[in-house]
Amino acid sequence: MRRAVVIAALFTLACAPAALAETWKPYSAPTPNNLQWSYDADYSYVDKISGLVVIEQAVGKVGATPRMGPSAPGAADGVGSLLALDCKAGDMILIAGYSPKKPLDVPPNWRSSTPKKIASDDDKALLAAACAAVPSLPTK
């Protein structure tokens, strides 16, 4: 019986990297320097407490490998942020930002932050893309 448990645990660990796959979906047009903003569709979810859509966004170089960072939420190999989007009101809360020199630090009281009205074309494109996925997003 113990062997079965150990084998199951090792199999789970061996398959874990595949479960952490990221699906970066671009939502902005590439800049003249070939930079483009994307959001991680695998990380996106609806916050159970606030009802807001939480997404991780990052900037990446079109054509580069790897194209996007970070390798995981909060990993210091990319530049981006966590945002909470209100699909109905058209506003957002910046939860936290990250860069190679600044790890992701999510404040526990982010839900009480004052939302900012979405105005830029890139933010409107992010809102449209992320909110279109709401029916398929998990609630956490």
C-alpha cells in the first residue's frame, strides 16, 4: 500500500510542470520595438470575495524565446502586474507589480483599493479580452 502511495506521489510530481503551463494571450498591438502586452489566461480567475476578474499581465518581445515572463506569478524574470478588473463598471485595481528587481508582493487589503477608470486603448483591449473569458474562469 505504501508503494502505491509513493508511486502516485512521484507520478503527480513528474506531471506537475505540465499542469503549470501558461497561455499568454496578447491584447495590445506590438510597439515599434516589438514589445507586446499579454495576459496569462491560465492564471486568470474570478475573485470569490469581490467578484472581480484577477489577471496577470506581462510585457514580452514578439519573436523572442521565451516570449513572455514571468515563469510563474511573482517570479523575477519578467515585467508586469496583477490587476483586478470590474467588467461591468469598466474599471480596474492595480493589485501589485513585479520586475526582475522587485518580486511580486500582493497586499492582503488590495480589495479596498480605489479602482481606476479604464481609459487607454490597451487597457480597454485587456478588459474586453479578459471579460470575454469570464464564463470559463474558475472562482477562487
